[in-house]
Amino acid sequence: MAVEEEGLRVFQSVKIKIGEAKNLPTYPGPNKMRDCYCTVNLDQEEVFRTKIVEKSLCPFYGEDFYCEIPRNFRHLSFYIFDRDVFRRDSIIGKVAIQKEDLPKYHNRDTWFQLQHVDADSEVQGKVHLELRLSEVITDTGVVCHKLATRILECQGLPIVNGQCDPYATVALAGPCRSEAKKTKVKKKTNNPQFDEVFYFEVTRPCSYSRKSHFDFEEEDVDKLEIRVDLWNASNLKFGDEFLGELRVPLNVLRQSSSYEAWYFLQPRDNGSKSLKPGDLGSLRLNVVYTEDHVFSSDYYGPLRDLLLKSADVEPVSASAAHILGEVCKEKQEAAIPLVRLFLHYGRVVPFISAIANAEVRRTQDPNTIFRGNSLTSKCIDETMKLAGMHYLHVTLKPTIEEICQSHKSCEIDPVKLKDGENLENNMENLRQYVDRIFNIITKSGVSCPTVMCDIFFSLREAAAKRFQDDLDVRYTAVSSFIFLRFFAPAILSPNLFQLTPHHTDPQTSRTLTLISKTIQTLGSLSKSKSASFKESYMAAFYEFFNEQKYADAVKNFLDLISSSGRRDPKSIEQPILLKEGFMIKRAQGRKRFGMKNFKKRWFRLTNHEFAYQKSKGDQPLCSIPIENILAVERLEEESFKMKNMFQVIQPERALYIQANNCVEAKAWIDILTKVSQRNKKRLTVYHPSAYLNGHWLCCRASSDTAPGCSPCTGGLWQQICVRRPRAGGVLHVHHRRPPGDLQDSEAGYHWGGGPGTGARPVPKGQVQKDQVWEPGAPHRRQELPELRQAAI
């Protein structure tokens, strides 16, 4: 989330490992098994979904999810669903972790009991409420009290069945009365502006004679409360849907006759049913939540300049970047921001060459060259991940997809053979897969990105100069990265490299493990190939590949990708796929609003163009060259009464797009901004709302070519990631805050507690200063994200 304040941005992210569920309740049918999947939700907005595990009451997911969180949230929730082919999928249970409780489970595998879910307990959003107690003198001169209750607005209400038409009921409730009144229904919005006032009699003169009213003493006022219920007006026969409630006791007016505050909606008192612990099963999770404070790029100028000089410092061990890598407990924490910084400024090859030369000079045995988790190896890993992802996809993805779909048996361990399987047939299946992938890799040298080739050339030269008597070291120095750290891990865990959307099934995973082991050994050019395997069945299988042609193919491939001055035009001009996926777009040029104007399309972004088509693989319906993107900005929700919308502004018009959720919207906005930020004609101002019915909704200008009315927010922040290990060690700029500290900087209030707890308001004006500067936990860091994709 980017909450900006006096040049400071609060950056939230979460990394989640969804392990497994166990002891789920049986299905009420003869089969008793379930087909389950798990979703990750920010409050009630789904941002991730696992694969479906079929026919299991103890499903294993083993999936990782990382995202930057672009908005405030109260709960991080996980729902276990049971797939139903004929009806809507049913919820088995959920785990809801309050934001302030996330540090308790930081980076720890934890089993959470699944909790019951029903409509009355699933609430989100907040209400802006104002109360005012006044004295009224009657015609007879007697004083009585009246309460004015003003419902100003609501924010963040849930969308129910694709729509939200909210209204509120307001009641003064007490032991002997319940007077209810109702607001107007606000159509197609989950942030309704009500601004309606309702009046209630609190105390009345003793001469009041109607039987339906009672005399109230002063102390009885404490027994009264204002109750506000939010509802979604529905046309369904089941009635309107409950969205949440709040209760405010009138004793808040003891100190003052007026009171104004934001309240989070709460579930009904009877919303959650009492179930025995363990009735719904449990879910194993590992959650890492970070909240960082990032200054504008000007603050990091001196540090950036110091780091960029690292490649020219002699010795390089005295440079700022090398020292940073040495003092960080986890080299990866230093490698990621350093590589992105050096890539952006075109200095990654000199820097990696310098630290690689220093490491080679320290190495005594050529057989151990680049085998440790040093800063050099981590920086090269990160460079290959950024610059080589498209190369990896083009090379491996079609074959990996075919292996996942064909489900051929390739088990060659006699102990693990299933009934009816033939060892010789399995060996032949596996041999064909290995041969095919090996040939694809060794013939892909011309497609290897230039930045990777330049790095491999420097590694090759440094190793050959250090170990002049070993003729193979120039090959092993390169193969230890391209095979052992690039191709083999991608084959072993294709989901981590976006080659597959989820973890593969156990049989396919076993096949890919065997392929990865063989490819890794082939690429290592080990002199004793059979001795490379601990398993006798692998040594026997490798006999298929004990031919000189395999070693020659590997050497030819390594020679090609580590050639001096290699500049292949195809590798430079070839479009690099950066992101793709389904979103909803509004038809360009339409002047009237209607749902027929919104279509689901497959969007595809490369370093050359941003295009969309009807389905994946179809011909593009529209293509926008990157140089024609003038700005990428969010679109105000009120424009089309739709959430998670953004606009890609072109010279002629803007393309309006709706992402699936807030996380996806932020990811698309960020990457589109990165690839287009150097365009010479980028705008400095834009219209935050749409142009509809002959005028801009934001500034009411009638001309569709009128200059924007708001400054663009597309100037990307620079961040430098310098993390302090838990064992101590690194000096870095960071801020901390204690658990349970103030959260809601937008509204000016924080309300403690979760479902079923009472709302506790914090006076306005305390949030900003407390939120930013108080020391405490959880861990904070300063980051400098990459300013563009590495391959661009």
C-alpha cells in the first residue's frame, strides 16, 4: 500500500506459504471425500486461489504467494472451499488473522483451526456517524432531550453477488423501546454518501400521556444505544443481505453534547455458531507480513551514487555494495536490490565481473568454483531470473506443459513401481523426455539474453586465467549457473518460474525431479558421471547418455553463450513477455454507459506493446505501442461504479480497464508505468474520472481534449532494500511501530478488535504522527524497487 505523507510512503507486502489442511469434515454423501481449494482474501476480497485437490479430507497445497498490498485492510483471511460442479462452491471454514496480530506468526509454520462462516459474520467496511444531543423546550416550558443521528457515509462495503445497493436502518434501542428509521437506497456503490439525519426523543416531560412512551430518569440514558444496520437491497426472494452493524451507547455524550467518529462494522451478536474446536479441521500456514516506510528518491541519492561506484573500487571488497553483501546474514537480501539498481543504470556486468574476479582469486579448488552461496552467485541468480525469464519460458514452457498434460509414467525406481507398470517402458518414456529437453536447451544459445552472455564471458575468462592447467574450468564456471541454477531448478519446480500456474501433481513432480537430476548431471560435465548419483537406478539410467555427443553439445552451447562481444540481433529485437492475463475493458470510444460496453479480454504486455485479444492465443483486437502510453493511472470508482479500475492514456483516448482485484490492479499499473516511464511525451496531469455524457466527471470540462485536472502519480519511488538480520549486523534506515498501533490513516481513526468485539474510536489527529514515527515492532525496511524490467 502506498500511503503518502510529507514525502513518505508506507509500503505493505505479504508472503504466504499455504501448506495443507487436515481433518476436514466428510462430505454428506456416499463418497465422503471433497475437492477442496484455498483462497487468500484481504478482508473479503479474494486475491489468490490455490489449485483444487481432489478426493481428499487432508489436502496438501504447498503453494507460495507474494503480493504488495495496495490498500488498508483489517484481516488477512483464508477460506477453504469445496468445489461443486452443479451449484455454487460451498465454504467449509475460514482462518481470519487481524492485521495487528500478523507479527505473532511471523515466518512460523502455524496450524490454525478453521472457524465457521455464515452471512451474518462476514462483514467489512466502516460508517461515518455523528451524534448530537440537544434540549428542546415545549410549549408548556418543560425541557426534554432529543437526539439527532446523522449518517454521513460508508466506505468499503462488500459487493454481494456482483452488486451493492446499500441502505441503513437507524434505531434508538433500550430496555423498553426500539424506534427504527431507514435511509434511502444508494444504487451501485459500496461507498455510499447518505448524509441523512434522524431525530429520536431521549427524555420526555412527565406530562406526556401516550401509553407507548415512558418517563426516563437521567441515569436511564446509559441504558440506551444507537444501533445502525447496513443492508444490501436485493431483488432475491430470500430478502435483503445483512452487511454489518454497529452499536454506540449514548454515554459517549456524557462529556459533550456532540460526537463524530468512524466505526468499523461488526457482525451480529449471534453471527458465529458455537462449534467444538477441530470440528471443521485445521490449516497450516506460514505468513510473513512487512510494513516499510519509504522516502522519496532524493533521500537516497548519496547512497545510490556510492553503490554505483562499487565496480570501480579497488579492491572491490572495500566497495559499498560488497560490504553490504558481507554484513547481510542472507546474501539474497542484498543481491535483489543491488542487481535491480545496477541493471537500471547499465552497470550490472562490470559489478558482477568485479566481485566474480575477487571470488575466483580466493578459490583454491577448481571443482568448487562458484558452488557456495556467495554474493556473486546470488547476484548472478537474480540477474538470470530478471533478464532470462522470457528466454526460460520460450525454451522450456511448451515441453513442461506437455509433460504435465500427458501424465506418462516415468518411475525408474523398482521400489516405487506401481502395479501394472513396466520398468523398461518407464525408462524409455523418461529417456525421450530428457533427450527432448536436452536438445531444446543446447540449441537455444542464440536466444540467450545478451546481459547473461556478457556475464558468462567474464566468468569464463576469470576461471581460465586462475586455473590455467584445468581445461574444463572455463566450462564448469558457466555451467554451474546456466544448468545448476537456472534450467535444473526451473524443471524441478516449474511453478516458481511461472512455467505452470500451480504445483504439479505427485506423479508429474516425480517425473520432473528425475529429468532435472539428469539434465543437471549432463550440464555439469562431471568426469565421473555414474558417481554423481547416490541412487543405483539413476546411475543405470544415465548409461543411456554416456556418449561423447552429449558432452560436445554441452560445450558448444557453453561456448556460444559465453562468447566475447556476442550481440545477436534476434535476442535484442524479440519481444519480451512481461505480464499477461484476463481483465475487463470498456469499449473505446463509447459515449454511453452500459454493461454491454464491458468485455472480458486477454491482455498481453511485452517490452514493445500492450495488446488485448478475445482469448489467449487469438489475434490481437487492439495493440498499443509502448511509446504511445502517456500515463497509467487509477480511475475513480464513481466513474462506472466499479472497483479496481485504471486507465491507460493514449494520444487519442484512454483505455479503461478493470482488474480482478486490488493486488492485480496495482501489479498492472506498476509494470505499465515502468515500461513507459521514459516516454518523451508522458503527461504531467490527467483526469482521475472518465469522460461521459459530454464532459469529464472530475472537473466538468466539456472538451474531451481538455488538459488534466490532477497531477500524475506515475513518478516511481526509488527504494533501497537494506535489511537488518535478526542476529544483528546491518545499519539501515527504518521505522518501527508497536503491535496494535494506529492503522487507519485515511479515516483518521483506528478501531481495535475483530468480529464480535465492540468498536473503540481513537480521536482524530493522533494517527499520522503516531503511525509513522513511534519505534517498536514489526520490522520495517527502506526499499528501492527496480525502475524497469531487467530485460528492457
